[in-house]
Amino acid sequence: MRAPQVMPADISIRRVAPSDAPVYRSIRLEGLQNHPEAFGSSFETENAQTDTWFAERLAGSEVLGAFQGTDLVGVVGLRIQPGLKEAHKGLLWGMYVRPHVRRAGVGKLLVGSIIEAAKPRVELLQLVVWQDNHAARRLYENFGFVAYGLEVNALKHNGIYYNEILMTKVLAPTS
């Protein structure tokens, strides 16, 4: 029997709070384990961390979550670049949607929400995406992100190299 289709109306987007650390840890580790090519960090590194470490990370980060009731089904982060010369740039990071809700609009809700969160704070939003993740690349392109480079052998996992596409979206006119 197939699981019922999740509709975007069933999903609420909100900031993932430090009190959400156990559910955030779970989804983060799932993403790292199932898609090591998509993340700079590793399952082994983050699996060794406690819920307290994840809570501290969430307290100092901006991570949005897609919740279906109390179930965290997707996440995306925003990091503002430090320093005066780079503070106009933001980085979309840590995007992951659980398989059972993919193709239901959850990714669109997350990307749209993180763009809205970034608009008043940065002029440019950047991201990297694994070259062969065509679905993610299409999603980002549909939001106006454009590829501006290729990092060859950006990641190496279990002896396999992964290329990353660098993408950007202008959020505010530049002077």
C-alpha cells in the first residue's frame, strides 16, 4: 500500500529551534548517510555529536524546517558571510527533504522561504549542488539561480570524487 501523498497545505515552515535538536539531528544524519555527495560534512563526524551540540548549532544558525505536524520532513539553512567585504552574500546550505515527501512541493516551500528570509539581509544568495543532482538543479533554476562555475573534485567520499555546480541568485540590485 502506498503512503498517502503529502500536499504542501499539510506543511508548515518555521525556524528550527534549539528545542528541536533531536528531530533536526535525525533528519540531518539521514541526509548525510543517504546522500554523502550532497554535503560537505560527513555522517561519521556529525553522528558523534550530541543533541546538545545540535541545539547549540541551531541557536547560532538560521535553519528553516518543513514540519508535517511534529514531523520534520525537510530543512534548509542560511548563512550570512562574515566580514565587511562579504556580508552582502548569503549561502543556502544543508537542503534536504525526506524521500516520502519529495515531489509534493516541500522543496519549493523551503527554497522560497529561505529566499524570503534572505532578501532583507543580503544582496546575493549562493549555493553549491552536486553536478548529477538534476532534480535539485532544476528546483534552484526555477527560482532564478544560475550556474556560474564548476568545482571539479569538490568532495571525496569512499574514494569517489564529486563535482559541484556553483549557483547564485541576485536578490537586490547591486550598485
